[in-house]
Amino acid sequence: MGLHKRAEIGALLEKIAQGERCQVYLCFGERYLCRQAAEQLEERLLAGGGAVHSLDGAVEDGSRLLSRLLSLTLLPGLQVYRVTDTTLFHSREVGEQLWDKACKARENDKPRVALRYLSSLLQLGSVSVQTPAVFSDISVDQWPKLFGFPHPGQNLSWADELLGGIERQPANAKNPVDKLMTAIKAGLPPYNLLLLTAEHVDKRKKLFTLIKKHGEIIDCSVAEGSSRSAVQQQKEVIREMVQAVLAKMNKTIEPQALETLFERVGFHPVGAVLETEKIALYVDERQRISRDDVDQMVGRTREDAIFELTEALGNNNPARVMTVLDHLLSDAVHPLAIIASLRNYLRRLLIFRSLQNRETPLWSAMSSNDFQKIYLPALKETGVWPDLLKGHPYALYVGFNKASQQSSGNLKKALTLLLEAEFKLKGSPIPGRIVIEELLLSLMKLQGPSTARH
């Protein structure tokens, strides 16, 4: 019993096969990897017979879950109660992230997904659904105390409407987490097992510590960001998944083709699996997948590629900038579209730099934790550029750090260079590739000597 890395799940499955099982399992981290780990656990646990009862953690009532866990059943074999996307381990630090995901799902016309995130947010703040206007009734002052971020300052009737189908709860309802902890300590009925999956967990929660002591926890998290170590870890996961899919289909892939696949798909495990299956079906009876096959079947989205360009530009990496630019132009992305994306990127940095020049709150080099808990809330209270400050706190922290490395004068000059390049594209016979290459080299020259290794 304890905490295990995903790579160690084989030893855990072997223990289960030998009859050493516990009654509570938790898989947390990247969503697809959690699902994969949970399926492996289910398969091994139910080797001798039984059934899985799947529950949606975002909308599942905690009291009802506990009631099912403690009930004896007449069904044969083990009864695994699998709760997907449980919110039992959330802390207020993910409140704004849940809200942003709900808003994005609503914009993309995905009401069921939006409802899942809104329900998670309510459980995070221990807010019971007692009235039709759940969110609208929460005051501006009370909102950050419940959810950990400032009130969004908009009409919240759309959120209330989505919650219309949720069952109303009594005002004196007790916290079901405490009851669940008591049940785990006392022991569940012999043939009932609880299997939880979650993207985000607060390891400081008492429930997490309790499961670590009385159950098994599988850490399926993968490093985020674009640092060398993070990208390497992401590539290892994608490589493992691609090779597992190809092994089932009796196929192999060239190393360069695998590298190209990662560049096109990025760290999206579900997308990597689906694209791999598509390529394997495309090559038909041929066993070896080449880079040409990947080029033929896997497209690069414009949004991802342009993000890679601005990321490489921000890191002042000329080689990477030119490589990504070549990919964009090869994929028929118009130079003016690249200009528009660069303008948004530079404008954002200039605004961040102007905010850093304000006397209050005072900007200085700081950790991401201080930025999220001290500087960013103080900046939001000023009411300046509220739309730009709605993103994920860590992404904002990275943006502010990049802006701090530039002067306002250089950023203004960069926008001037951008405008000149746009005029050349619209009224000059010079090829667009040459105009964009000259612009990018000029922008990197403004940033100073490159720190990239060649």
C-alpha cells in the first residue's frame, strides 16, 4: 500500500494476481493515462469474476456513492465502483481553471462538459444546490472565499440554467467526504472496491493521506511545459503508447516518423493513439510506417504550429524559429496570418510590460507561487486589462517573465517592424517567405544574443 509511479503498475498488478488487494484505489494525473491504468486494474481485479459500476464523479452525489459502497450485493464476484473524474481531492487552487474550462465548453456548445466542470466547482466550494440561481446568488465578496479566484463579473444565468437538472440538496447536508473516510478506516464490505480517477488532486487532503495508508495510489501525472526535461517525459509517454498500439496491429515505425508524429500531435495521448491507428490502417499490409506516411495522414493544426513559432521566438531560438516557419509555409499558412499571430503575441507582451511598470502592485522577480497568490490577485483588483488576466495563472506567469526580459521601447519597435513587414507583403514583389524570415531575424536581434545551443 502506498504511492506508485505509473511505470510501477506492473508490480502492483502482480500483487493483485497473487491475492494481495486492497479496497480503495486512486489513479490521478493525465486523464487518458488514468483511464488506461484504471482499466488495467479492473481487468486484473475481475479476473475471478465480478462487475464494474461506472459513476461520473462530477455529478455523483457523495452520500449516494457511500450508500452504494456500504450496501451488500447478491451479485457474484467483486463489485468495483469506479468513479471517473472525482472532485473529492480538489482544492481552491484549481477553481479558476475549472471555471475557465466550463466557459470554454459552453462557447464550444458542449453543455454536458460545461455542467461537469460547474458541478466540480460547486463541490470545491462546498456549495449545495438549494435554489435555481445557484451562481447568481453568490456575492462578489463571497465568490473568492468559496472558489479561490475573483468574481468573473458577468451574467451567470447561463450557469444556473445548466444546473437546472441537478437535484436540490438540504441546507444542513453533511460533508460526505468525512463519512467516506470513516467507512474506509472501518473497512468496506468484503467484496466492494472503490476505484477513483482524477486529473487534479490536492495531496494535502486528509482523504489522499488516508488512501495512501489504506489503499493504493497510482501517479499518472506527466510534466507540463516546454522545458527539455518536460518534453522528454512527454515524448516517452507518447512513444510508449504508439508502440503499444502498433504492437497490437503488428506494425513498426521509423524513429524519424515517430518524432514527426510527436511534432504534429504534441502531448495529446488520445490524439496520438487515434492518429497511430489511422496510419496503421492506411499502410495496409506494409509493416513499417515511414515519415512519408505520417506526412500524408497527420496534419498540423495552424493554431499549434503558430504557438510553436511564438514559443521559439520567445526563447530566442533561431534554428527552431526557422524550422517551425518552414512547417507553417509548407502547410500553406498565409504569411499575413503569421503576421496577425505575431502581432497578438507582441501586443500581449507589451501590455504585460506596461503593467510591470506600474508602481502598484510592484513587479519583481518572483516564484510562480508568489505570482499566483500575491501579485496576480493584486493586479486583478486594479481592474486594468481584465480580459488578458483571465488565463491560466501559470501561463500568465510565464508571459510576465518573458515580458520582463524586454524593454517597452524594444517591444514598440518590434510592432513597428511588424507593420513594415505587413506593408511589404501587401504592396511589394518580394516573396512572402523572405519578408517573414527577415522580420523574425530582426525581432530576435532586438532580444539580444541567442541562448540556444547549435
